[in-house]
Amino acid sequence: MLERFRLDGRVAVVTGSTRGLGRTFALALAEAGADIVVTGRDGAAAQHVVSEIEALGSRAHVVLGDVTVRADVERLLAETLAQFGRADVLINNAGTCIHKPALDVTDDEWRQVMNVNVDGVWICSQVFGRHFVAQGEGSIVNIGSMSGEIVNRPQFQPAYNASKAAVHHLTKSLAAEWAPLGVRVNALAPGYMRTDMAPVDEPRFRRHWIEDAPMERVGEPDELGPAIVFLASDASSYMTGSVLTIDGGYTAY
């Protein structure tokens, strides 16, 4: 059974993998045997992740670019194929968030969040999805959020919440369309995790972020690694169009 979690001989592309959750996902997939394409906009950080991946015994390659620019994403696929000869897994992780009440969000801020969190996922999914469909197999994992199901508090983040709800539904839409073609599309929806993007240690957030969760703690990034491997691998071969929520029970209330 455990062999179905292995990714030996496969190539995984992880967007936004120079830091945070993306770095964790890249390392988890590498530990399961996959070769990794690290992509983001910070070259120095990307090379550091490459060193970590290679220390695990997997190969790694960096392609810098912007997921909201179709030409960059097409180059990402082309360089992946040129370097490794194949592409099997896409993790759509790149994302951004703005904490602001709705009446204070500017058009530019709204567009910034939607461009990265929705348009970026769409462009990457379409570019890589076309390749996966042509080869008759592939696995896409979109990084959503429990914020796609709830309204977070005490901070307000309407653009982020709406963007992650869109990611969840886009996941289902692509899964339904591409399932007969051999391509699976699922989403992972984390709760509050200890990353640079979530100030989980600030006392002002403890009441709602931590005490409201049944587990009464935040999640650590490496607690998501096994789920990413599961969704990317044959261990989830009969799973598509699903949103897997890992939030310490937060959305149970």
C-alpha cells in the first residue's frame, strides 16, 4: 500500500516554492521521490530550496517567473520538459493576501489578489492541463483555504476569501471536465498555519485564530506535507474534484 504514495520517476512543479508552504510542499514531494521544479521570483531563495531538495536525493531545477503572465507559465512548462523530459504533477501554491475591511480595499488591491490567487491558478492549470490531457495523465493540486468556506475574524480579507472560494469551485469544474481524460484535480484547504503570511503569534489574533479551533493551536507547515503527497500520488487515484480541509477542526464549529 505505501508504494502508492511514492513519486519515483515523476516530476512535480510547485509554484511559489521559494518559501513558506510552497517550500514545504516541494520538500515533501522530493522526499516521496519526485524531481522538483522550483518556481517563484526570488532566485537566491529558490537556489536554497534546490539545495535542500538535492540533499534528499531528488533532482531540482529553478524556473523564475510570474504565474499571472501566460508567457512565463508556458516557459515554465517548456523548461520543465527540456530539463526532465516530462511533467506529472502541478501544485498551484502561489498566493497573496490583503487584510483590509471591504470599504477600504482599493481596485488595485482587489485585482492584485485575484490576479495571483485566481488568474494564476487558471493560467497554470490551463497550460499544464493541456499537456496532461495530451499525455493522458496528470495530477493538479490547487492550494485553497478554509477561508473559501468561512469568513475569517477578527481581520477582514474579502478579496482573499472570495479568491479561495473561486479556487475551490474552479478545482471542481476542471476535475469534472478532465476526469475522462485521465487528469485529476483536487484542492488542499489549510487553516491557520505558521508562515510568513499569517502572523499567528500576535496576541491580537489568539482569541479567534487559536482558541476558536478545537485543537487550540495553529498548524505547522510540515503537517501538510503528507496530504500533498497523498493528493499528488496514486494513493488518491479515485479522488478528484475534492477539497481536503486541514484546519485543526476550525471549520467544524
